[in-house]
Amino acid sequence: MNRNDQLFDPALLDVEGVILLSGGVDSAALAALAKEQGLLATALFVGYGQAAYAAERASSCAVAERYDLAWREVQLGGLRFGQGEIRGRNAFFVHLALLTLQVPSCVVYLGVHAGTGYRDCSPEFIELIQSSLDFHTGGQVRLAAPFLEAQKADVYALAESLNVPFELTYSCEAGSTPCGACASCRDRAMLNARA
């Protein structure tokens, strides 16, 4: 996968989009590619009680500023999550984006990729959630996951080719100094090994 691959559906390039921008490498690569290819997009960050809330929020803001994306936050109270998979998280994010849309027709961009083993990073998940969006909007809102068939290493390579400022991103699930043990830290170690 490289920056010249057709990652965005040409029919969607002129439709306003919202990037679910967590502040990690995947969503930062998505923001960089969107900016380079002239996608009309804003950024949405979700605070949902994650342990890494403060660090992720700071990274999301910094990445949005770097790529000149209007940034919004939705914050939920009363929830607390630790490390590891959070079942239904991406489905929740997409439907939350739907709740916050300010235009009737839009594309929600999600930076999921292959090789995670998580159900909400699979083609079946994208199809299922698209069906839900179709039901709720009569087909006016699309879900796009340009990295869906790419491996993490491919997303990193793309990010490098786009000169993504990795120092602005955050990748630990622990929410403090990188723990070095969680899945996100292990992925980040792979990135550092490539350098």
C-alpha cells in the first residue's frame, strides 16, 4: 500500500467527511492522506472513559492542528475502561459520529486495518455497520475504512511516506508513560524498529 493507491472512493471525495481521530498512528495516517488528497473532512475525538484519555486527546488535537482539520470532541461520563479490546467500541464510535453529524450526507472515516483479530476491524463489521447507517439515513451516510485490507506494517509505511509526525501520536493503552506491554506499545515498537 502506498500513497498513490486508490484508498478513497473517488465518488466520495467531494462529500463532507468526518475522521474518527484517536491520535494514534492509524488515524494520523488517515488524516495525512485525507489532507494530501484534498478530502473535505473534519476530525472527531471521543472521550469514553479510556485510561489513555488525556494523552489520546492531546495527540488527536495536535494531529488535527497539523493537518488543519476542524476538531470536535464528544465526551461521555460514567464509564471507565482499561487496556485491551473493548467490545463494540468502533460500532459505538461510528454511531456516535452519526449522532453528531451536522449535514445530512456524509462519510465517516475509520482507520481500522487487517491483522488485529478484533471483530470490529473486519470486512464483516464494515458491512454490518454500513447496513445500520443505511437503515438510519436512507443511504446518505457512508462508512469508509481505507486501510481495511492493509496490515499494520503497511499503514506504518504509508504514514512514513506521508511524513506523519509520529512524535505527535500516542499509542499506549495504559494512559501514562508507554507501558511497553500492551498491544499498542508492541505495534509502536515495530514502528521504532523500522526506523
